[in-house]
Amino acid sequence: MFNIIKTIFGNKHERDVKGYSGIVEKTNNFYNEYRELTNDQLRNKTLEFRQRIKESLVDIDADISALVGKANLEPDFIVKEEAFNEVDALKKDRNKYLEITLKEILPEAFAVVKETARRFKENEFLEVTAIDHDRNIAVKKDYVTIHGDKATWKNSWKAAGGDITWNMLHYDVQLIGGMVLHEGKIAEMATGEGKTLVATLPAYLNGLSGLGVHIITVNDYLARRDCEWVGPIFEFLQLTIDCIDKYKPHSPERIAAYRCDITYGTNNEFGFDYLRDNMVRDHDELVQGKHHYAMVDEVDSVLIDDARTPLIISGPVPQGLEEQEYVELNPKIERLFNVQRQLATEYLAEAKKLIKQGIAGPQVGEGRFGFV
């Protein structure tokens, strides 16, 4: 009986692949359509996608902004807290709306990445109208040159210390892999099947949100190599990309790397930066922004094997009791505690007295905690 049902309906893998096949067909239709675009029109699709995302969220962003402004002006702490709880709920709804829009854009976004990969594979140089983004990259990288109002992108650059020439193009099965990763699922791929290339698809799509994409690898060699290998593809499409492992913790360069649309790094560095952020005293000292979307390479190794060794971080303790904050703050906290205890005792005694007099609560017009 089970075999008959399986023959009719197929197994889960076959049903999933069948569901993705329709999106693959849409993606390839857009891919064929985009072959007719100029280089400028192709890369400006990024601006178009971002505008569509912005327009889809304009109403809820306005609601969040208005509620935050109202909460900041609210003098009552409890009412303020309730307002910010409502803000948190709206932000969760915003994430749902964002996901709906990204799902709508997915076939077009994947097609843009695939067409960009094809042009880099088939052309030694790609010429576009120069913008500030190109000029900034040309200062640091030798695969972009500026000639007047034109920028020329080469299809060869350095990655992991060696010269490479881009020669990869996404197959249909890799498009499916990108869809699986976008949905937050695990995609099992053997070495050599193009994991680095597959990751470009959901990385570009989620990078459009401006909320950041973290691509996590098991060692700094892979983090740097993959960042340098696929970086020009993202940069050509007007996204920013960097690798945190190139810079010292809490350095301006590492902070800037986290502000990029796509950020590569090792699981240990991402983890330690998270721990350090939980030790800062000022919001401006935070390195990582709000977490939005991440992909983990060798996920079984990172989340199972490496998880057996916890990340532990500690800070130096100043020498000398007079330098330690404990000595300075302890008496102040004790005084505060004693004052609070005395005040609570007085309130309790007053409450008991009022209850005996038959006054059991606040009268009309009194405050939330008022007694008469």
C-alpha cells in the first residue's frame, strides 16, 4: 500500500523539487529576457528591486515611526513599555511583509545574478556608466578602472592570493539550491558542486533589504577566499561586501564590514563579536547590527561539532581595589537598596492603616498608585 501511495504522490524530495521547478522556469524566462538589457539596465535592477521593497513597506514603516515617536514622548513608564511592545509586534509583521516581497522578487533577482555571471564569463570587460560606487571600488581594487564617465570591469581578479577568471554560470539545480537556502533550510551539496556559486543567489536577494547578510564559514581562509571570489559580482550589482576576518575586533574597518550588504566571516569571529557587543556600555560601541539573514557553510560542523566547545570571553580586571568599579558602586547600591526598603516599609504601614480605616484603593482622579 505504501509503495502504491509513493508511486502516485512521490516522496517528499520529489514533491519539493516539483514545487521549485515552476520557479526555476520563471527565473530562466526572466534570464532570457534580461539578455537584451544593457549593462547599465541590468545593474540598475538592484535599484528597482530596492524601490519595490521600500514601497511595499511604506505603510507599516510609517506606523512604526509614528508609534516610536509617541512612545518616546510618553511620560508614564508603563504606557511607554506597552507602546514599545506594540512596536516590537509591528516589526515582526514588517519582517513577514518583507518576506512576501522578497518571494515575489526572487525569480527576477536570481535571473539578474545569473545573467551577470554569464556576462562576466563570456566577456573579458564590461563597460558601464561610472557612478560613485564604481569610483570608490576603483580606488581599492584593480579590476575596475575609470575612464571619464565610464567604468570598466574586468572578469579576472585575485582571490586567496591567486589570479582567477570568472567562468561559472548557475545550473537549474543550483537555482533550486538557492531557493532552499533562502527559505532557511539545509541544502546538502558535495564538494565541487558549487556551494559558493549557489550562495550568491540568496545573498543577493536578501542583501536587497539593506538589513545585512552574514555568510558564515568554518575558517578564515574560506571566508576571505569566498568573499574575494564572488565579491565583484555583488559589487557590479551595486551591493557592498567585505570580510570581518581581515580586521581587528572593534576596529573601524570591522564595523564598516558589518555595515555592508553582505558580510563574510568565520563562526568564531561572528560569535565573539556578539559576546563583545553584550559587554559594551554604550550603544555606539556595538559592532554587529540587528541580525537579519545568515547562511552557514558546513552547518553540521558549525552547529554540532564546534558547538561542543563554547565561546568564552572575559575582560581584564584593573589592579588595585581603588580602581575597581565594585568598590565604587557597592556602597551606592547599598544606600539605594536601604532607601527603597525604607520607602516600601512606609508604604506598607500606610496601606495597612488606610485599610483599617476602610479606604481600600485610589479614589477617582487619583494617580495609578495614589492613596488617599
